[in-house]
Amino acid sequence: MRCTNFHIPTMVYDTECDQDEFFARRCILVNGPVIVGAGPSGLAVGAGLKQQGVPFVILDRANCIASLWQNQTYDRLKLHLPKQFCQLPYFPFPPDFPEYPTKYQFISYLESYAKHFDINPKFNESVQSAKYDETCGLWRVRTVTTNGLMRGEVEYISRWLVVATGENAEKVVPEFEGLEEFGGRVMHACDYRSGEGYEGKRVLVVGCGNSGMEVSLDLCHHNASPSMVVRSSVHVLPREILRKSTFELAVSMMKWLPIKVVDKIMLVSARLVLGNVEKYGLKRPSMGPLQLKNTEGKTPVLDIGALQKIRSGKIKIVPGIKRFSRGRVEFVNGETLEINSVILATGYCSNVPSWLKENEFFSTQGFPIAPFPDGWKGKAGIYAVGFTKRGLSGASLDAMRVAQDIGKIWKEETRHKKHSVAVALACQWRCKTHL
């Protein structure tokens, strides 16, 4: 046999599998769940399982926890919501952290979180496929391990699979006519760190979400000239109203009022604080910001200064792109603009369909088919965390549910196994005493 590192399973499973296929690579039988993803969602599940004494393995293709935060975010990034809505279960932010922690403070918090719960993910393990083997009643998670010049394949065998890769696993890069002829610098926002190298440059920022707004603002702070593509409608809200978090006020009101009423209150408040943003080219959607977030997952922009730059003309609003040419871009209204660089703030998507060989729990877009709050558990021991489109608070809620559900089953099966062993030993002892 080539299988190594086997742990004692919590149940006796049917092992009538194809032996040649089952042992074709190095195998590890996990006495607990396999968690794919070492971001906030995976860490939160791990913390919940640790508290119940349930063993697990966390796999991540990167070389660190929260790789999206560490390797693919701009320097000026801060949490968009107050820290109490972003902390993970069982471990609050340090009391001296500001209301809106910086990127580096959040990374420090996550590292402290992993250390506090003694969570040690297996890094540089890229999941190639995860498939439920009905014959064995187990999940088979195949990975390619890369560690310097070393490369190997491993198959993890587990009773449970927790998908915690989240909504933002892969960058979205749209195709544009003529972009290959442009000749200037083109990058996705995940590769942007600061506007330090863009002083005096004309930069086209494609996308008007929170990333597009903040990248444009950062470029202004470094004396660049950004133009921001606003192709569709967008809700822009003040981050705070009367020194209170807009999000916190909305959450409080939703305890007593219907979501449509809260949306109307938020829009009236935004109009009073920000004025009429539509005259600057920022058309609002017909659906309210909270309802739009719940139904389509589109997050409203929380303004931290970009709108003032738009009013002053330092950030120019431009329509959708028709085509690129050498050093220029043409828009759908026929206007053209000379530019030096392009930054694609075009968002991210789930990568689950590329590796999960299952089509009943997840959609082709990589999200659980069942809507929130029912999309955290599927059949045959599969779970999802970080796909609620409700940020870290939604991920934390699902993480606690998943950990509690697995913990309950694991304890029942462990207790049953211990009882079976005790009965067997008692019978053996009785047989010996009667010989």
C-alpha cells in the first residue's frame, strides 16, 4: 500500500472501492472534515471545531492565511463596516483597534486568531478536484502540492467537505476590443498597491464599486488624473450618518421596519448628506440598496471621499467602453480619451465550479443554489461558508452553524464507536472467564 498518515476514522466505512484508483497516489484519511480555504471563513470554521475537539485539515493553494487580503489588496484599504460587524466568532478585535481597521490591522487580527485557536493550515496545496465517492461514502479531495522545487499529489479522504474558498477566489477580467493594441500598462485592481507610480498619468479605472472608487481616490492623492467607467447604475451612500455607521443604522432599523421602508429612509438620508449624485453621472438603481444587496449581492458604495473628488472634477466619470486603440479609449457615446494606464476594478468570482465535481449543491456560478440562510449545508456531508453575499458577518454565522453541525455528528459517532469497542471488550473478557 502507498497510503500513509492514516488516522483512525470515526466510523467503520464500506471499503469496497477500486483499490488501484483509491491508492493511486499518497492518501491521507482525515478524522474530521477537510476545509478548503484558509481565509476568514475557513479559519472561523476551524475555530468552532477546535472548541468542540473535532480534528480537521485546512487546505489552501497560497502560502499564507487570508491570501486575498495579504496579496491582492491595495495599501489604503480599510474595512468598510465597523469592526463589530467584521470580527470572527469567539475572538473579538483588540479594544485599541479603530472603528474601521486597516488592511494590515485586519491581517494581524487574522494571524492572532489562527494562533489563538492553534489553527495550522496546509499551504501550497491547490485543490484539483473534490468528489463524493458513493461507494465508499467519503469525499476524495485531490491536491497538487508545490513547495519550492518539490511537487507532489495528495488525496485527502474525509467524511465531510467544507467549501470555504469564498465569493472572491478569482479575478474577473473582461475582454475589450483592441486592448492588445493599447500599448500602456493594464492591470487588475488585485495587483494595484498604490498610486505612487502614477503621478501625472491619465488612468482609466474600469468599475465603479468600492474598489473602483477607492482606487480612483488613491490615484488623486498621488496626483494622477483618473477617469472612472460607470457603465451601470450604482448606489452611493455615506459611510456614516450623524457620526453613526450607515450600515449599523440600517441593521437597527431592520429589526422594526420592512426592508423597503429602511431603503427609502437610507436613500433620503443619502440625498441629504451627499446631494443629488445622479447629476455627476452616478445613476441610482430602481431597487433600494439593501434589497439589491440581498437579492443580487451588489454592495452599495460607502463613500469615504471619492464623491468630493468627482464633484470637483478630479475624478472624471465616463460611460461604457467601446474599444481601445494605441494610447486611447473610445466610449459608447463616441467620445475618445487619451490614457496612459488601465486598472480593471471589475471584481471577483467564485472558482468552485473548476474543482468541485458536484452539481446539486452549487450553481454553475459557484454559489449554493439554496438562498441565504439555507445555503450552508448540502447532502452527503458537504458545507459552504463565505457565500452569503453578506460579508464577514454572514460568513461567521454560517461558520458557527457548520462547526456545530459537524461537531454534533462527530461526537455522536465517536460515542457510538467507543460504546461498540467497550461492548466488544466486555464480551471478549466474559468469553475468557468462561474458558
